[in-house]
Amino acid sequence: MPNRPPSTFALLPRLAMAAAALLLLAPAATKAQLALPGAVAPAPAGSIAAPTLGKKRVSAPVGEGGGESGRGPAIAPKLPSEDTIVGKALHLDGSRSTIELSRSGADLQVAKLVLTGDRMSRSGEACRIEVTGTPLKVTPRESEVGLHRYKVNFPACPFSFDALDGAILVANEGKACELREADCRADPEGLWGMGAAEFDPKTSKDMLGTRARVEKTMRSNFRALYERNKGDKPLRKLIVREQAGFSSVREEICRDYAQESEYGYCALRVTEARTIGLGNQLAHGVKRPPGLELAEETPAGSKGKRRK
């Protein structure tokens, strides 16, 4: 199985940072690539929240409808409802492991979990585990990106996921689980969503169009976040690096998803998650990592005096 990156968007080298800065300065291409479905009460695919967060306005629309700037409004999309992931089979990369979520009253639970992976005793041989003891408890967790996040209480392979629109984005700290009793190593990290057999060729064009709109909104949110923090050099550079790293992380997550080149389904869902994260930062501010200023003021290899 391919190694998967952590769900937190990695920071890339300075070259990627410069590329993101150029993206900031250039108008968004009118033929961008992806958009926001989402819904607290389910809304039509491609719908976006009004340009406010609660009672606080995030940003005035910029070039909405493809005006002179070609930029979309910087807004926070609606959070996907958990109802879009309940009662359906979600597949890792569209073709491998399977999870089915259900409700017990108001609480989510895992009704079914099947993990596929590599046999530990015979390299290259596939293995499959249908988890017993279901339903598994699902516990809400705090999320810094604004999405509904949960932890699956499966002792042999605990993992967390963010709820997207009809999909979940699973994180497992970049580590595969070793289920020794079953002689199987399985990595649940990645996007779990539509299965390969569910894709309809008639919807391919619409899905790619939705992706173009979501890409446009993401770039607008990034610009708004950059403008808001441009006076804080260390934080500004962090924002640019994170945005520069996003494309690479998305490619790592989505490269093995079924029929990705024809539909771009995985890229759509991951970009929606990034857009929601940027909207959340616009509403609540960017969390400053510990030691950010120190890292900026003390270059690698420097022997200068460190700030206390």
C-alpha cells in the first residue's frame, strides 16, 4: 500500500512558497479547476454559504460572477451534514476498505468496518479483515479546521476522521495498523467515499465544473486570509507555505482513488475540506504554532543570540 501523508497539510520548500505567492498576486484563471456542496440542512451540490460567519462579515465579494478580477467571493462554505455519510457504504480510494456509519439516537457509530491491506507474513499478498464487535463507538473530537471530527474507538486500529459531503477523510498519524492476530497490516488513512461502481459518466462534466468553482472559492479565501495577516510576517509566511503545500498533499491523498482522472471526485472533496479550513481561519483567526517567531528570527545554522 502506498505511504500516505498526515492529514495536516505539510509545509513545502521555499520554491513552493514562492509559487503560492505568485498565485496570490495573479488573478484567478477563469478556467480554474473545481465547489462547494455542503449543507447543514442539505443544500444542492455546489451551494455556498452567504459571505458572513454568524454576525461577522468575512469579506466583501470580489469579482463574483467572473467580473473584471475573475475572483470569487472570499466566504466560508457550509459545513457538510453527518446525514450525508450515514447509511451508506464508503470505500477507501473508492475500491478497498469499507465503512458504514449509522446512528444510535443522536450519536454516530460504525455499523460495519472491513479493512484490506498486506499480509504481514507474506509480503505482497493481500489480506482482508471484517471487524467483529460492531457497532463501534464514535467519539466527537475538537477540530482546528472547522469540520465535524470523530474518533473511532477500535482498539486494534484507532483512527479519526473529518466528515465531508458524502465522504470521510481519515487520519491515522501516517502509520499503518498491524493486526497481528489476523496477520494483516492495514492503513485506513485517506479519503473514503463513492465506490468505483457508483460513478456515472453523465455526471463527469458537472463534477469537474463543481471542482472548478470550489477551487475558485478556495483561492479567494486564501487571498482574504493573506491580506488580513500580511502585517504579521511570520504568520503570513506560514499561511503561504500551507497553501503551497496543499496541492502536493492532495495529490498524495488522491492519486490512487478510483477513476480520479475522469471525475476528480477525491480532489473535489479534499479541496472542499481545505476551503472550509480557510473559512474557519477567517472567522476565528490562524492558530500560531509554538515558536513561530523564533524560527523566523533564528535562521538554520545561525549561532546568534536566541530570544528568550
